[in-house]
Amino acid sequence: MHIDVLTLFCEMFPSVLGASILGRALENKLLSVETHDIRAYAENKHHRVDDYAFGGGTGLVMMPQPIFSAIRDIDPEHKARRIYMSPQGKPLDDARVRALAKEEHIVILCGHYEGVDQRVIDELIDEEISIGDYVLTGGELPAMVLIDALARQVEGVLGNELGADEESFADGLLEYPQYTRPADFEGHKVPDVLLSGHHANILKWRRQQQLLKTYRVRPDLFSKVELSDKERKAFETLKNQ
Ligand code: 4FM
């Protein structure tokens, strides 16, 4: 997969893209990311990229010319999936990440100021995506969030042999709690079942913990989980304990 990022702040990307699992994935060419400075495409004398909003209002709007020129340069035949990161977008979730991970070429536009000229969205963008219901100063952090989530779905990026399918959200549940040594840290003990060596009991306990956590913290996710009649009954008993 290749990802092109259109941004006014290319300098925000190298440290995040260079570190940890994402850094290794890029180094190993499992995916590639290229950042492009929108300002370099501005054709006016002072390389201006924003202007006042028609109709009034306080903020500046990113003007169409530099973004149209950049996208025509990077994806002239519209072969890529073009994404605009903004709070007005559809909330990103695991299903969307998995679907986008199948794309060969993605272009991500990072917005700033009060947004971009609507003609950019109407004429150039395939989908508008939000990483959550809060407003950031720019789309760069959301773009990095999306890139990181996509990278995890690319074959070979995760070191373990299980991969992303065995990880959180694959079954629509939050993760169970994890513990490592020591078994007793300043009097705070690891649950006995995890030290018992009884594999079936451990699996059962972990599943119960996932269900309880999801039920309490994310009722929206819990309502979508499919449970057998037997498991639903057992959970009713468990949650009333
Ligand atoms: C803020 C872009 C205002 C456009 C931003 C406008 C964001 C988010 C975000 C900065 N992007 N999810 N939340 N972007 O805040 O994706 Cl008009």
C-alpha cells in the first residue's frame, strides 16, 4: 500500500512515522508514506493557501487551487481512494480500517483553519473521515492515527504470528485485563485463575472479563455482540454478582 499525505505541516510526520512498529514497517517497505507540502502548489505570489470565507465568519478557509493542483499531480487518473480527515466525517471504526487496508493507493488530505473550500470535498474527495467527536487544530494527527491503524492490518507488520485478526475488536469486544510478574506487587495480587495453569478456566475467565468490561464501558458495542442463549443466560448471572 502507498499513502500520499497532503499537508501544510510535513514536519509533523517523521518522528511518528519513524518510531516503533510503524517505523519498522516503512523501513521494510511493507507500506510507503509520502508527505506533500500543499503550499508548494500555491500559484500566487506569496504562496498563500487560505482566504476569507464568502458570507463572512471569523476563520480562514483553505483555497481550492493548491489542493486541486496537488491532487492532479499525485493522483491524475483518480486511481487512489481519496480521504479528507475532518470532524464532519464519518467516525472511523475497525470495519472501515479493515476495508481501507485492502486499497493499493490512498491519498489523505489534512485540513486546517476553518476547513477547506467545499468544492475540494465535492470534486476531489471520496470520503470524509473523523477520528472522534472533538476538534483538533489540524488533520495531521488524525492522518497519523489512520496510517497507524492501516499499517497494523498490512500483512507482516505485526511481529506476532497471530496478527490483527486475533487482536482487540476482531470479535467486537474490549480486551481482557493482562498481568505479568510479580504475582504479588506490593500486596496487589494477580487473579488466582491466571496462576492455576487450568487453560479452560483461564479462557472462560478472560471471556467473562471481556463481556463485563464491554457491557460497563461500551454499551454501544455490547448491544451488537452476538451471544448464544446459553452465554446470554450465564452473563445475566455474572453481571448480577
Ligand atoms: C478541524 C479539520 C476543523 C477541519 C480540523 C476543520 C479531525 C477529527 C479534526 C482538524 N479530523 N477527526 N476530529 N481535524 O479535528 O478527523 Cl473545519
